Amino acid sequence: MHRPSSRSIFLLLSILAGTAPAQTPSAPLAYPQAVRGTQVDVYHGDSVPDPYRWLEDVDAPATKAWVEAENRLTDSFLATIPERGAIKNELTRLWNYARYGAPFKEGGRYFYFENTGLQNQSVLYVQDGRNAPARVLLDPNVLSTDGTVALSVARASDDGHYLGYSLSRSGSDWQELHVRDVNNGRDLPDILKWVKFSDISWTHDNKGFFYSRYDEPTSGNVMTNANRNQKVYYHRVGQPQSRDQLIYDRPDQPDWLFDTRVSDDGEFLIITVSQGTDVRTRLYFIDLDNPGKPKVDNPIVRLIDRADAEYAFVGNRGTIFYVRTDRNAPRGRIVAVSIDNPREERWNTIVGESKDALVSATMAGDDIVGNYLQDAHSSVRFFTASRDTQRDEAERRRRAEDRRRNPGSVYDDTSTAPIISRGGLMMGGGFTERGELPLPGIGTVSTLSGKQGDNELFYSFTSFLSPTTIYRYDLDSRRNELFRAPKTAFDASKYETRQVFFTSKDGTRVPMFITAKKGVVLDGTNPTLLYAYGGFNISETPAFSAANAAWLEMGGIYALANIRGGGEYGKEWHEGGMLAKKQNVFDDFIAAAQYLISQKYTSTPKLAIRGGSNGGLLVGAVMTQRPDLFGAALPEVGVMDMLRFQKFTIGWAWTSDYESSDDPAQYKVLRAYSPLQNIKPGTCYPPTLAFTADHDDRVVPGHTFKFVAAMQAAQSCANPILVRIETKAGHGAGKPTTKQIDEAADRFAFLVRELHMRPTLQ
């Protein structure tokens, strides 16, 4: 990034030799001028100044000038840290290993992602059989010179002939959909635009797919405009987007979002309806096999239409749908619902609630595969239909044929007889657990790739000390085999992960993973990086990171706190950290820091905190509430203005977790912890390096811009308040490897300086 001076080279050699000179106190930095405006907003009688409102306009000349000046300051500051070059070399060394994704199979073909190590984007490969040679199907690295075009979604047609895929540019949430012929690797002319938050769901006749999109914007700023009125369309291969068929929209519900999925048997389109990020959903479907009508013209059936709990389609046996839900089961269960009689009193629990949280489920072969979290690490269990759920084959065929001939009929609602599905399983009876997937240790299964009727299941496993490894599980023989395993330069044998539990402010027991070198001395001198998220029912579980491996090699400790707001223990854990209870999230995180200090893992001058997005809000909140507790803070792409977040892009969707300042009572809760509004002039805040991207269209950069400007103006001591503003990048998804390495190098160089570390690097 910068050419080192002879003094920098001398300092770097000293650091590598373990004889770094002592650092002297820094003089306060001269921050770029940020003019204080006169904007004052009135919220329910309260006047709230917003002097840096002008920084919300990312394309304004004044904002651009401020961004350039802030980046120059940050670059010049980081350039004085002699260890940065060695840190980047270490990151590059540890990042450079082949990484694989779990295969997905269609039409006998296997599709999987691979990155040789330092490629900016992973490459999609295809094999015409499991033992056939692999060939490149789509290489995003050739689509841009700097790696900023990313492949977001890839779905193959049922026969494996076509690949529907979406591209994102410069980290934007906006997607552009294309279709590629798998046989020759060439794109068809199909181009679909204004797609956001959408999957690709092929009909089994291989003629087209369902997707979700917005209308083309006609005014305002495409990057910051609020996104509303999503619609479901059907696209036929080879036709222009203008001829796509509108399948479903709800102009009366502009905040609804639609996720589509075609069932494994091809007979139903499942539409999961959500309102923003609220985990409570509705479940609709279209019968694609209704005779006498074109398949995609069939009516929408509102199977479960009340959004009082989470309802996730797992699979089906004909007209019996298996649905994962937290309705009357905070940790999750699976129920069988007949589409012919979906009243709740006729639901049958086929996988009951466990002491562990059921976070996802899928069908593979004849089994339901449940992915559980057991104290925040994975446990995968198989459930098979009991014998008493089987029915006479002749009766099954008779009932199924009767329904096909009379598609409008339903069975007698008052009958005590079981309701029969096309697939032959009945509502009575359930599933029995037939075993647990043998995992190599405490870690995370992040992908389960299988289909009904197939004989194999692929899955990925990772932990803090083992990179993502792909396994194949034979559903017939119940044998597990290694499929693809990466080889890294990281020597994991020197380190260990332990799980501890600490007590939060209100007495709640909270788990935390701590990864450190074996035999680490607990004397309070260890540089420690504490990370958490705490929101939106998202669980933080063990995972390997080349960047975190480098941190360990630098002598650091890495801690992950499983605070409330996530889904680690199900619905109650999430609800314990949302809405009016959001302060619990911050209290949990503060308690995690206090535990690390009290147990002598570290001390305040050696403790750094990091979080991104909702986790950026977390860092912003705790550093303004307890600025004395931390040695450094790394808030990344954070939601910092809790009074205005709902006004931009998809921000309105987060009110399910945050509430909204538009409501008087909710305003008081948000005002009490909003990072921007709780910055107090004359306070000594910890050294801070904030991160954002100039065109993040998820959490718009104005959040971080205003937060940093206010922090710089309020800072009363010499601790630096800096911001790293990435260009040609968004919220984080699809970020090129080169940018990730540069970002991590700056992050750790900042911590080396501010935590007074003496790392020994290769």
C-alpha cells in the first residue's frame, strides 16, 4: 500500500526479532473538517440535532471530499505502522489454500464451487457424474479486472441442462439474472434486472423459473431509495424479461417479501411470505400439477396465513407438507399439514421439540434431516417415517387418483380416518430418530445438500481451527466419507477452543467460545478480540477464518460470545434481545468483556471488540455506554442512527427487531441506546477504526459517516477515531479476496498499534 521508509524497515525487523521499541503517546490527530449543520428533528416533542445530515448524501461533492480526506488520514496513519506489511504477508500465506463448497446435484450432474486460494471469486465447476472430470462452468473472475463482480445465486434446472445465476456488482444487493447452457458453457440472451433478495426456482419441465423483483426505479436515488412492493414472476427461457409472467404481488402489503421454492417432486411452488426481517412468516403455494390449466396460472393457496410464528417448508409427500415451526414450540418442531385440510387442530407433530434449537431441516432420501444447535454448535439428526405411517399401496393409489380426477374436492373434514397424501404417508403416526450424523468435533454444519428420493447427502463442517471440509453421507448404507478436504499452512495443533459460560447483568447464563494457544498464560496481558452479533435470530457458531488464524498466530486470543438476539437457543433467546429488550444484547456483550478481564484472559488495554452490521450497532452502543472498558473498537458497516435507519433501502424491514422512532414509546427505547445520539462531547473514547463502503446499499454509509464525524468532534483524548471507507464494495457479500486481505491487514495493524502488541510473524 505504501513504500516503507528505512526507519520503517528497521522497526519491522525489530518487531520480527521481538525487540520493538516502546511506543510513545500519540498526539491528537487533525481530523478533516466536517461542518456542523443546523438540522434539528422533532420526535414526539423532543428536539434532536442531526448536524451531519449532509453526509447522508453520498454523491454530494462535500461528502465525496470528506470521504477522500478521511481515507487519506486513515491511510497515512496505517502507513506509520511498520508491522502492516508482515501482517499482510501472513494473511496472504494463510488465505492461500483451496476451498470448496458442498455439491448440489441436478440431472445427474454435480455442481460445486472452488477457490484455489487467492482467487478474488470462487469458480463454479460441473461434473457430468460423481467420478467424471470437472470442468469450469462459470468463472466470475473473468467478468471484471478487480474481482468486484460476484456470483450470488446459482441454480440448475431439474435436468441439469440450464444454469440460472445472478451477478452482483461492487457489493450491491441489486442482482442481474442470466441463463447459461451447461452443455456448452454459453449464456443465452436472457437478462433479468431489478432483482433483489431473490432465489431462482426452476419448474421441473425445465422451461423456466420463478424469481422475485422490484419495479424499475423511476425517480430518486437507486442506492438509497426504500425498497417496497416486491413481486413474484415466472421467466421462460429464451424470452425477454418484458414477457415475464406476474405470478403474485400484494400492492396492499408493500412491505411483504416473497421467497419461492419448487418442491422436490415438482408439483408445488412454495411461497414463503415474510414482512421484512420478521421471523414470523406465512406459507402459500401453487399446485403446479393441477390438470386442465397452464401450471403457473394456477391460483395461490394461502395454506398458513397468520404470521404468528415461523413456518418453513421442509418437504412433502404429495399433499402432506412437512413444516418446521416454532408455533407452541420455542425451540422448534416439525408438523405434517394436509393441504386438503390445513386447520391447526389437524396438524400432526412428526418431530417434536427438543432441548436443543432446531435451526433448519431438509429432506434427503426418505429422511428428514434436522440441523440442531446444542449450546451453539451443530448436531445433525435423521428422522425416518415410522412403520405405522405407511399405508396400503392400492389405497394410496386410489386416493391419489381420485384427487387428480377431482382437483377441487377435499376429504371429509369430520372423518377420523387419516388424510392421505399423493406420496403415501398419512397424517397419523410420526417419524422416529434413527441416528445422529457423526461429526469430527465441536463445530458447525453450514450446508446440507440433498433431495428427496436421492441416496446421498453432502454437507460442510467447520470449526474455529478446521477450515470448511466437505463430506458425503450415503443414505442407504449410512456411511460417512470424506469428499473434499482443504490443506492449509495453519498449524491448528498449537491451539484449542474451549466453551465457557458467563452471567449477564440480569442473571442470564450466556455461552462464549474462546480460542487461544494451548497453555496460554492467564495473566491479563493477552491481546484479545471479542466478537458478537446479537440480532435477527442469527446464530453465531464456530467457523474457520484465515484472518482469525492470522490473529492467533500473532499471539492473540479470539472470543465469540453467543449473546441474546441470536437464535442459538431458539425463539426465546431471540426475543430476549429484540425490541424493548435490545439493551440485554449490550449487557451480554459487556458481561462477556468483563468475564475475559476477570478471568485474566486479558485486560482493558488489551481488549478489542468487533462486530459488523447489526454487530456494528452492538459495538457502537457498548463503546458509547462503556468507553472505559475497551482498548480498541472496530465497528463495521454498523446501524448507527437508530432514529432514521428505516428511511433507507431495506432499513424499514429491520423494525421487526428494532422497532421504529415513528412510535412514541419505541422512540424512547431507541433514543436510549442509539450510538449516534449517545456520543457525549468531552469523553475519552477507545481507539476506533470504523469500516464502511461508499455505496453500501444495505446499511447505507451515512450511518458510519455521521457516527465518525460526531466521534471525532467529541473525542477528548489522543485516542484515534478513524474510518476506512472501501470503494467499489457494498455491505460485504461478494467482496474480492484482495480487498478482504487488505481490510484484515489494516484491522490487525491498527490493533497491533493500539493494543501495544509485539507479534512474531513469519
